[in-house]
Amino acid sequence: MTTTLPGRTRRQLPSPVPRRDRTGLFVAVSLLGAAAGAAVLTLGVLAGAPEHVLTGSTLLVFAAGWGLLALLTARWTDRPLRWALLPAGYLAVLGAGILALAPGDGALGAAGWFWPAGLLALAVWVAGRARHSVPGWSRRWLLYPVCALMALAAVGGCTETVYESVSRPAPAAGRGYDVDGHRMYLRCEGTGTPTVVLASGFGEHSSVWGWVAPALAADTRVCVYDRAGQGWSGPAGARDGVAQAGDLHTLLQVAGVPGPYLLAGHSVGGIYGMIFAARYPDETAGMVLLDSTTPEQFALPSYPGAYSLGRRLSGVLPPLARLGAARVGYRASFGSLPARAREEERSFAADPGNLRAARDEWAQLPAAFGQAGALRDLGAKPLVVLTAGRGAQTGWFAAQDKLATLSRNAAHRTLMDASHDSLVADRRFAGYASQAIRDVVAAVRTGRHVAA
């Protein structure tokens, strides 16, 4: 190319060199970097944080990824993708709003009627823009899959919202009672004393006693309940072990359930039973600990690592449940329960609100273990410790032996072919659990020792 400048001689000017097209590279860096950042944030830096913190922060990370894509392509390519600022702004507003407002389960559930439509529209719009402005490989292998995931999340979120509104199970019996400003569910059947109170394990609800409760109702009065925020009980915020035991005590008083009470707890339900017995010894007639956790839980070699993993999972499960992912994960769970109880447990286990409450409970377990240590001696009150042998962690049997020393009138029984969950959920092993409770009922009534 030549040109003539006034007063100067004719000379050759260099042609402009086109910039190398790095659009695909910047798409990969921005979107894959955002995905990696979200994983590090949710499973590392903010592991186990409340739902609004994880959800809001994750949305901001993805917003930053889209914003970075717009910036890099505008600065370093001849193909600026300024349209990426729209998903960046949309996600940033959502994320900042969730962090600032800290919505509860009800508000997030109501929002499920709106955000899926917006996310689906955004996915379709981004796919259309990418088709005309992004070169082949990065469009096919990155942007289109991202759009597909956004659309899948929108469909899953919509499906979950509809399911919660039309398919949430209603209790066949029992009712809710006001307990210090929140509602708690209680169901009692049978007659006689002592009243057996069944406390569920972590991630379980009153329906998990589908085999045990009816079997006991033939001999005495038996009650099942849901802790705050779980099953048919309303939310009440994070509850440590003392608060859980206080909730149960108030619930029994408000409902007019007469004592004395025989506390039978499975897994962490045993911890809450111990705290109840320590705080209300005159109202405790005896105990049954069904493969119960112990006050020294963190002394077991593998438990600290298991607790850390559980803390990470407990944080990410509620947001995933809003997308319907938990419904898929729990479809095959609780298969050994009676049909109605099985469907109820599956519904509760996958419910976002229940998973929020489970996250709160998991965060409070270290405090609850320490509080259970207040129970030093049950005296001569009858106690049966029933231990599952299959899959037991190192040190578990010794810890169970120590639980049996809480009473001078105690028996420790072990079912080597039972697993932790099957002890209450499987009909055969639930029969042994029921018999252990019956033995303590008989010991309370007669004043005799429980059989070893």
C-alpha cells in the first residue's frame, strides 16, 4: 500500500497485521475457570456454609466468568463477545441479592416459580448469540454444553417446585404442636407406661420407625416425632443438643404425653436421648441406644475425616436439591421400609428444606457430642445398647461397650450381620430393635434386670 504525504516523497506503509483469533481459548479460560472456582469455593473455602452463602457466592463466581469472557475478547481479539455481559449481570444480581437478603426455605421455594423461566430464556439466548459469534470448537464443546446445563437446571428447578407443591406427603396420623414459636410434629399410639419416645438418626424422620413403632404399640404407648425443620416439623434455625432435648421435652408437655419416658435413639438420636436423660432425670425411666453415636465420637480414628466430608456434602446438597438432583439420588433409598413409610422417607430425604435443616444439625453435632457427656450415670435405670456389626468403624465396639457402663442395669447386644441403617429400616433387624425396647419396658415395670 502506498500513499503520498504533502511535501514528502512517496513511500510504502506497512499493512496492519490481523490479531490471532484467541476467542476459543478465552471461552475455555473463562468458563472452565469459573467452574473450577465454584468447586473450590463450595467444597473448600466455604465448605458447609449455609445455603444462601453457597448459592449466592457460586452465582457471583459464574458471573465473574462471563464478565471475564467479555473483557478478554474485547481486549485481545477482533471478535469481542460483549453480549457475555448480559449473563454476567443477570447472575451477579441474583447472587448479590441472595447474599444480601439471606432468604429462608420458604422464600427460595417461592422463587422456584420464577427463576427457572429466566434461566431457560438466558440459555436459549446465549446459545443463539454463540452460534453467530463464536468459532466452531469452543461453541460446540464449551458454550453449547454450558447452555444445555443451564437449561437442564431450569427444567429440574421447575420440576422440583411443582413436585413440592403437589406431591409432598401428608401425615396419616399425628399432628403439629407449637413449641416456643415453631411447629413440631408428634404421633403417639398404644397405651401403657412407660411411654416410649423414638428419636431418629441423622437424615432420618419419624417415618423411619415404620416397622418398630407399630410393633411396640401393642405393648405400651409409643411416640415418634420430627426434629425442627425436618419431616412434618417447621423450621427453627440451628439447634444444638440441649435445644433439641428442650424441644422434645416441651413438645411432650404441650401434647399432654405422660411420663415417665423411655428414650430409644438410633444413631445421633441416641445422643439427644442422653442429653434428655441428663437434663430431665426424674422423667427418664430407661434407655435403648440403637447403634448410637457417642460423646467420644471424634476419638474414633476415622470419624474426623468422615465428619469433614459430611460437612462439605451437607452444604452443597440443599442447592442441588432445588435443581431436582436429590430426587434422583434418593429414588432407591429406604427400600426395606413399609411402602408408605418408604415413600415418605424418600420425599423428606430429597426435600431442600429438610436438607437445610440437616446441614444445620450436622454443624451442631460437635457441640451435641460434648453436651451428651453430661450424662455420667443412669444409676439402676434399665439400658440396652444394641450394636450393628456390619461396616463398623475401628473403635466402634469399644465405644459401644462404654455406653453400656452408663447403668448398673445394662445389657450390650451385638448383631454382627446388621448394618447401621438396617437396624431400624430392615424388617428382620427392626424386630431385634423392637425386642430390645420391649425388654427395657418390662424391666421398668417389674424392676428386674434386663437380659444380657
